[in-house]
Amino acid sequence: MGLTSILQSVDDNLGKYDSASAASSMEVMDRIASLEQRVQMQEDDIQLLKSALADVVRRLNITEEQQAMQNKKGPTKGLHFRYIVK
């Protein structure tokens, strides 16, 4: 049972007796619904950012591997790090 449905239940019970309270409760429910939507959008954005970051890390690893193959002559001046994608 979500927070919105709990508030709806509270509104159904209390709003019957006090129209001012019902209006206030509806405003709260609207605000909570708006915040829930905003949180969902932010969670979606975070997933997209994670995916983009994982892609960048994979590309970095491929680039490092290609550079290592080209530099078979011996150790290079730079250090090679392996990035771990979780």
C-alpha cells in the first residue's frame, strides 16, 4: 500500500466531516503525487547516467587494451589501470 493510497484512505475518512480539511488533504495528496513523480524521474535519470558511465568505462578499457597491443616493445611510461564496471 503506497503513501498515496494511505493518504486517500485518510482523506476518505476525515474529509467527510470537514470540507476544509478535505481540500487541504487533497493539496497534500497532489503534492505527494508530484514528488513521487519527480523521484521516479530522478531514478530514471540516475539509471541513464549509470548506463552512460558504464559505456565510458568499457570504452576506456578497450582503448587501453588497444594501446597496450600497439606498445608491445616494452613497458610504457604511463600506468595502465583496469576500470571495473559494477
